Amino acid sequence: MAPCRLFHDLEEQRSIDQIEFINVLGGYVMTRYADIVYVLDHPVPFSSKGATVPEFPEAVTPIFANRVPPGGTLLGWDNPDHDRLRASMNGFFLPRGLAAFQPLMRSLANDLINQFIMKGEMELKSTFAMPLPLKTIITVAGLDPARTDWIGRSLALFGGIAGWSLSVEQQVKDVLDFHDYVAQVIQDRKMDRRNDLITHIWYQSDANIVQMTDFEHLAMIPGLLLAGQKTTTSVLSMGLSHLLYIGSWYAANKNDKTRMDTIEELLRYESAITGMFRLVKEKAQIGPRVLERGDKIFLAYNSASRDSSVFECLSQLQLKRNFTRQHLGFGRGIHACLGAPLARLLLRTEFEILHERLQNLKLVTPFE
């Protein structure tokens, strides 16, 4: 389905105040801003655990036991465990600390551009928008950036990053090897402290800010790699196409303020996170729909960020939009994207470097 058709259909659904059951999803789909915000603000009756992160296939469950944490990263936890584990990382993702990684981002971005600048054209997603976030989050986490391709391949079983065509047996082996590698890095950082996320978690544990097992420490890392890459790749690749198509790329890069404003509008327009599932734990009514315990619901963040009752001229990119309500590009509530400050910094840096290095940037393929 074409994106324009999808958004038109969602707009119709929002207008009739209806929460429909979609067979292919096995649950109800919420499209209205107010309904989605209500669910996100009430995490007890609407659980993320068991809804957002699928269980391991039965065939690999015994193989992964005690080596690959179930539930993924924070999305697989509800409170009180969620807030306990998130506390180990909250301080790391503050903007003032993340600023130390901007020189790294600039260096990686320039290295990637050097590989294609003399060719005269490039396919943005595969040559820049995908590898840069992955290399960045791997380094920020504390892993070896020289192993980027292998790490991307190792995450293929979980909807991976690199799009590898591998046998299931090879994917399972890669997952096990990758988690063993991360577990070893965690143990190495116990003594060899550096400026990275794994080290930060050790400091929080040493200070008794958080109590967590080494297995829980391991659980925090792989999901962040996936999320850290996906939250910026689509926004940059689609966002740049939109800006070039409407002739606003250079206006967007007039200065840091215009870049930041543009990125927020693109996060609303494209949404870094399409949506998330929740599991109904208590009988509830939202609008005309009565939800029973055990029902599954999908929260369409991208639809909420285009709700005409909240945002004016919702189908237009407005680079100077005055947000009176927060878009849901990074979610909301206890499960809001932990790495949102990192994603914003990376997007701003990507825009800045592309603008500096590629002076006559334009679309080769007509935008549809």
C-alpha cells in the first residue's frame, strides 16, 4: 500500500472514532492521538511486557537459555523492573554527555561521504543513513566498530540491520556468538573503564544507583543497537527526500535552530517509531470500544502525529511548526525512546555534514 493511501485510510478511521480489529495484526489498532496518549500514560492496565517483544521461537528457546536474555531490552519489561533497569542508563543519554560523541559522528560521516563523493551520486540509505547510525551506536555502547558488519549480521534473526540472507542455523549461531561477545565486553569493562554505555552501567551499579545482574546488563545492549539504528535511518533517508522534493533542504540547514526545528517536524511527519503493541491487563473502555483482558492493541504513533485535532496542516511539512502538543515520534510515557537525545544529535550532525560536503544535493530518482 502506498504511504499516501495508508495515511488517508488512517485519517478516515480517526474521524469516525473507531478502534478496529485487524486480523493480520491479531489485535485492535488505535489511530487517534488522545486514545494513544491515554494508553501510554497508563502502563499498568496496558502492558508492554509480552506484547512489544515477541517470545523466542520454541525451537530455539532451550538453545538460547542462559545465553540470550528473553524479552529484549527495556520494552520487554514492566514496572517495577523497567524503571529499575532504565535508571542504569538514564544519566548516560543526557544531551550534555552525549555531546562528547559528536566529533565521532562527524568523523564517521565524513569517512562515509569520502567513499562516494567522487561518484557523483549515491543511494542514501545503504551508503550513509544505515551504516552511520549503526557504527555510532556500536561505538557509544562500547563495542568494537571494526566488527560493525558482523554485528549487523548477528542481529538478523531479530529483524536485523543488514538484511542478510542467512540460514536459520547460521542466524542462531550468530545470535549466540554475538551475545557471548557482548557478555565478554561487559566483563572486560568491569576493570577497563571507558567512556561508553557499558561502563556507565557499571558505574551506576558500583554506586548502588541500580541493582542488576550481569544477565540483565547483557539484556540492555542488543535491543538498543537495533533501536538506535532504526530510529534515525528512516527519518534521515525519507526526510531528506521530502526536503529535496519540496525545495526546502537549504532552508532547513540555514543554522542549528532551523536544523533542530526541521528534525522535530520530520519526526512528526515520518515518525522514528511507527508504533508499538500493548497487552490489555485489565478490562477498559476507550471511546466506544470495550477492551477485555488479554486483548492486543497496536498504537499507531505515526497516525497520532498526523491527527488533525492536534496538529494543523498535518499532511504538510512545516519547518517552523509551533508545537503546542508533543509529537509521538519517539513514543511517550515510561517506554518513551531512551536514546531520543542521541538520535536528535545524530540527525542534526548528519544534516550538517551532508550540507557542508554536498553543495549541490538533489534527487536522482523522482520522489513518490
